[in-house]
Amino acid sequence: MRKLLLAASTAFLVQLSAPAFAAEHTLRYASAGDIYGLDPQSTTDSFSINFLMHIYEPLVRYNKELKIEPALATSWEIVKPDVIRYKLRQGVKFHDGSEFTADDVVMSLMRATDDKSPIKGNLPALKSVEKIDDYTVELHLSGPTPLLNNYLTNIAIFDAQWLEKNNGVKPVNAEVGEEGYTTTHANGTGPFKLESRRPDAQTVLTANEGWWDKPEHNLTKIVHTPISSDATRVAALLSGEVDVISPSPLQDAKRIAGSPGTKVLESPGLRTIMMNFNMRDKLADGNVEGNPFKDARVRKAVYLAINMDLVRDKIMRGKSRNAGMLIAPEVPGFDEKLNQRFPYDTAAAKALLAEAGYPDGFQFNMNCPNDAYVNDEEVCQAMTAMLAQVGLNAKLVTEGRTLHFKKAQEGQADMFMLGWATLPMLDGFSVLSAMLHSPEGKLGTWNPGGYKNAKVDELTKKIDVELDEAKRRQMMAEAFAISEEEVAWLPLHQQPLSWAVRDNVEVVQTPDDLLRLWYARIK
């Protein structure tokens, strides 16, 4: 979780010195929190990794259409189902002038998969990396891995000699407070270089004039300032102190859009918000014997009692997108036929509860964060009231995200809220493997409720190694259909993305909610 700025940011102005472009353009960017540090392999936090990918680069990357394209690798081929060969880009320089070669890839990928690495799960099938020549490497896998390139989009490449020189070969884990040379220094190949950093205050990047790619941006400098307060962040935009804010509070959208010189960028995102059910032998905090949620009829009754149209229109201000599937339309594996929600029907919900043996309902606890998702607490408050109308007494507990997710993983919640964007995988397998497969090794890591279906498990394992995309999609549809009929999870909506910018700024807003400033332009 990103650290939040402890005090409101003050106004700032930056003088430029780099003459690389026809005009000097500083983009001043404010977010709700700061990055963990300067090591993109030290955290699983998507905001930190995204920001640091302005300095560092992966072998392959997502473009503005979220399609995978070459980056530090120019091409790849399947040598064997478990061996993939990558041709590397020649003539690339790190920011300190060192040449990019295969040695950098070998060390970087093995560093990312070290037992101590917090991102080792991002390359679960990688066994070893072999250098064929200075610009060719082969990745040896534990088996066929159709999503290998998806995983690689999240793995930054370091300068091997720079790591060795500065005692950085072994990874650090910023999420447990570890620091090292790579936490405070940076040396990548990306479109921007580090100029300065003051943690929780300001990070400044300058354009890399020697970048191998043709810049689509016209920036000379990026100044990032974390501003935790929504009100302060909006005020900084309206006063002209910053050019971009992300996120932009939904409640301030009209004010920003109506103010001279500013505009709001909004669209549905990839992140699907959903509720998990406790399916263990007894409730964590109930007033009945056993666990009613083990009965699919009870889970469906909960589903039918939730009026997501009302949530969308009143709480999300019409900006969210109701979901029937656990993945968004932009995610491979999405099937429109499976995205139809069960209808809101309190009479049918009461009938199902009575049929399952709970005509008077029952009590259980519902855990929700109050700082993780858009209007998360308000959504849960509304659901609590809706469930009460069919006799279900949901004892709502709201708390900070750290405690919320700890309780959820420890099984202390009968229902809990989770948002899932499928990143960096950007594939339906992300949900199947983490949330719908029964807990088993690296599978089912976000299935604390204990949902289990042998056929879903079987399909998930086949999808993991199937290289034929049409067959993968067919099997994903089958697995999702089973889990939806059994109401393994309760889908709610895709939460909206909301950014705000000055009128003279052009940025590309993608459904993954990641700001790629190498596409930004200042008029």
C-alpha cells in the first residue's frame, strides 16, 4: 500500500533546463499517495510499478490500446512449449551510458524471481534464463505458459553491472520496510531519467534524450507530488499548481468540469468490485448453527436482494458499470452472454431463503474497506440496508484497507469486498487461478471463503497451459459459467476511472487506470 502524504502539499514551480524539445514542457502531476521507492521490483503495488516504468522498461509492454508490443525485446518465438527465445533490441543505453545486453535480462529476471522477491509470483513458471548471445536469451519454464508476455510487462530490466557495483543483485522488499541502494537511486533505459526525489514530497523526472524509441510525448520534465487530501488535490488543480490529478473525486466532477481551464476524464475501469462468501463450516459471526452460505440458494438470494442500478445511479453518480462477470469487457475471457446479472427481485430472494430453511433470515458480518475503492463504504452501507429488506442482518464493519484485507485473508469475514483488475496478467485466468480455484499451492491465493468445484479446478489447470487461444477462451467461458451459476462470488460493478487535467494537457486514459506519460502532450 502506498504511503500517504502526511501534510498538504504547498504550491511549487519548476524551472526547466533540458533543451531536447522545441519548447520546454513541465507536467506537474499529483496523486493520492507516493511510490514506495525507486525499485520497481521491490513491491507489488501497481501505482509504484507504473510510475517507475517511466524510468525502467520491460521486455514487452502494453500500448495505449492495452495490446502487447515489443519494448526491450524486438521479437520472440516458441523453441519448445517450455522454452521461449527473445531477440533483444540493440543500441539501447541505460541512463548512465551503459549498453543494454542479455546479461541485464538474465540478472533482472532471476532477481525478480528470487525467493525473497515480493514479485516472484509475477513470473510463476520461470525456472531459468539462458544467454544465447549478447542479444538473445531463452526463458526456460516449468511448462507451457500462454501468458508469459503478459507477466513480463510488469518486470523491469536493470543494468546488471550497476546492480553488482551497488550491492543490488538481491531484491529488497519495500512492503516490509526494507531499503537498499535501488530504493534511492535509479538507472533504467526508459523515456525519463530520475533528477531528484524527496520521499512523500516530490519526485522529478527529466526526458531521456537518448531514448531508443521515438517519443510521442513532448515533455521535458515530470514533477510528481503526492497529495493525500482529495480537497487539497482538487484545489491544486483549480489554482493551476498542478496539471494532472489522479484520482479525481467523483463528487467534485461537476465543479472541475465547470471551472475555467480544467476538465474531467472519466470512463469505466478494469477493476471489478465484488463480494466474497464464507463457505466454511460455520459463520465467523452468525446467530445460526452451521453456515447458510454453503448453500448456493442462499448466496443467490443475497445476489437477488442487491439493487445495483440504484447503487450505480445514486452512489456512483451514474459512472460505474454494473457487472455480471468477475472480469471487465476489456479483459480476454470476457463473454457478453455471461455478463447478464441476475435480476433484482426481493420476493424471489425471500423465497430462496425460505426454501433453504431460513425464512426469517440470519445474522452474519460484512467487512468492507473505507479507503480502497471508489465510495466503498457507501456501497456497503447501501447493501446492508438492501439485505435487511429480505431478513438478512449484515453486521457491517468498515476499516482501513490494510486491516480489511488481513481479516479477509484470515477468514474473519462472512462477506467481504474485493476489487480485482487482473493486472498485470490482463486475462480471465487471473480470476480463475486466484479466486475460483480451490486453495492449492500458488492457486486459490484469494479464495479465503473456500469455494471449491472440481470441474472449475480441472478447467483452470488446463487453461494455465493451453497455448491455443480459442480453446483457452472456450474453457474460460465454461469455468465462469459454472462459478456464476453457483454464485461463487457476488459481482457488483466496474468502478469508474476519474482523472482531471488542465485544458492544455493531453493524456491517454486506459481502463487499467495507469498513467502512461510517455504519451502525454502539453499544448
